[in-house]
Amino acid sequence: MVTRQEVRDDEDLARFGYKQELVRTLGSFSTFAIGFAFISILTGMFELFAFAYGSGGPASWWAWMIAV
């Protein structure tokens, strides 16, 4: 159900040259940004694992098991 306020808002937006729309697509930059963020997190996890294993030795496996 469309209210009078929503109709007035649409008319105001049209008067200013805007069309109310919702676009649900991922462009190439958005896809790259998501992939880069995911790879950055994985890189950090692997680096922390290497640091923990280098510092604490095999006992660090238990810390990772508890954290996971």
C-alpha cells in the first residue's frame, strides 16, 4: 500500500531529477574489493599461525583448537 507521503516523496525526487530505484548488482570493483578483503583476512590468519607456531611450538596447536 502506497501512502500519500510516499507519493509526494516520489514527486519531489522526480522534480529534482532523481528516480527512486534499488540496484542489486555487483560490479567488477565490488567483486574485487570483497575478494581482496577475504584474502587479507586469510593472510593474517596464516601469518598469526606461523608466528604462534614459531613462538610456542607444537603447544600452539591447542590454542588454535580452542580459538576455533
